[in-house]
Amino acid sequence: MTFEQAKMLADRWYEGYKHKLYIQQQKERDNMNKHMYMAVAMSILLGLYIPKIMQFVVTIAVFSSMATYIGVNHKEFFGAKKADSADNADDRVN
């Protein structure tokens, strides 16, 4: 096996590995969305059956838990920021 063949084989393996990771991340994201929708649906249904006195407290608890969830998983919702966009040649102002 020549070096070029080995390099081509390694590149093919790496591309397959990246695709496998992408599929795994997509499944995890879909699973996370299902849990979030289920939590929101359960909160709404719970809100229909609790007494008026408790509704405000439960609403604040649900909002704060959603804000905490989004804060902890902010990369999933907002993406990652670039460290220095001035380092990119495309972003420089001439």
C-alpha cells in the first residue's frame, strides 16, 4: 500500500467518522427537543388543574426552569461564537 492510498483510506475513514458524529448529535438534539416539548405540554396541562392561588408560583417556577435549561444549554440554542472574527481574512476591513 502506498502512502497516497493510505492517506486516501484515512481521509475516507475520517469523513465517515465525522458523519457518524453528526448523526449522533442530530439524534441527541431531536431527543432533547422531544423532552422539552413534553415538559412544556405537561406544564400547560398542570396549569389547568392547579388552584388559582398556586398558578403564579408555578408559572414563575416553570419560567425559571426553562431559563435555567436554556442558560445551561446555550450552545444548542444560540451556537458558539468565534473567538476573534478579526483573524479571518474575510472579515477584515481594508
